[in-house]
Amino acid sequence: MIQNGIDYYNIEEQINNKEEHSCTADFSWPVSEASPLQLRSQELLDSKPRGEVEPLDSGGWVEAAAPLGPHNVKRALIQLFKNPAGAKKVKIRLNLVDGENPEFIAPLQPKSNLTNFLKHTGDHREQAREWFHSLRTHSKKQYGVLPQQGKFHLKTGARSSRLHTISVEPDCYASVSYAQEDRVYVGFLKLYDLMLSEIEFQDQYLSELQKKAAVRGQCLWINPRFDERQRPLTWAEQRKKQNK
């Protein structure tokens, strides 16, 4: 398992250098039926605000921000793990605007099973059901296979002999399919209001250490709102600058 801190940023720098930004922030779901995102958006319009709100001068109300979303996630490093027995999980490490770097893990079901997927979803049972069916339909249509699906929980640390209680994050899911034509794993992720669709878990730049740690592929997503990288000037731009 990749350690927090320096290894994470080394990976980030490596991907930056290779310009491997295959993740996409696609906020329109590629499913013909009602998608989890569409359903969630409609729910927010029809329901009460999620948290504390401030009244507008006009007498209206402003919805409280979700715990995670494009408003506070600067970057996300997403990795797909596959152990020798074939079990898979998705790990995502977030870089937030307040400096926090939480990590979440979603163990993926070996087989698509709705009953198991709905366990521990609580008040979000129907949202989980819609996610499960929508991604199952899309994957079967797009890739010809059923996806492996799971729910995110906060990373609790290294395994030990003691039994840890894990709380599933509400309305936070991962679905992974294998695109046979391109020979790459493709993921769909939702963590509250952060939604990333059809991200590709690339493996060409994995280090030997990562491969030994069972990393199958990874992707770095950079939020355009907080992207402070400076691209090299084109020849025309350099010429214009010199002639000023």
C-alpha cells in the first residue's frame, strides 16, 4: 500500500511529468436512463437543504455545501488494487482546499449482487439502488460486461488482529468495468457531490514498488478550478513577450 505523504506527491509529480491526466470530471452521466446524478439533482431540488443554511435577502435559502465536491476537492489520486486472489478495491486520496488529505477505500464485489450492495446504506438505500442499476446497465451496454461495484469508507489504517468497525460513507460509490477493446479498467466514482466518470486506470507508469503493492492502475484528477500549473509558452507567445 502506498504510504501517505511523500510517496503520494512523488506519484503526482510523475504523472504530471508524463501528462497522464486521463480522469474526467463528467457531470453529465453517460446513461440513457435516469442516472444517479440526475436523480440526485432532482432530489436536491425537491428536498430540504442538507445542512445549515443562510437566508438570502430575497427570503430564499441557500443549500449547505456537501462534505465533498468540486467546491473543495483540489486533486484526487485514484488507484485500483487487485490482489493475487483477484479481489479488487478502489482507493482515492483527496487534496482538499483546507489542507486535509482524507483517504477512502471501496472494496469491490466479486460478483454483481444488489442485496449485498444495499447493506449498510441506511437512508440512502434508494440512491444506492439507482446507482447500482444505472451503472450495471451502462457497463453492459458500453463494455459488454457487468461492473464490479462497492461503497466507500474512510481508510482506517493498516490491518491488525483487532476487529475494526467500519462506517460506510453515505451516497459514496465506486463501479469498475473492464474495457476489453482498449484493455483497460474504467471507473465511475461518486463521493457526495464529487463525481468522476469513465476514468481510466493506467498502468504504464506504475513503479515496481506499486506493482508489488498490488496496484493495477491509477489516475490523477486535477480540479480545473484549482489548477495552478503554468504551461510552457508557445513559440509565438515567447516571441510576443520578447518584442514587448
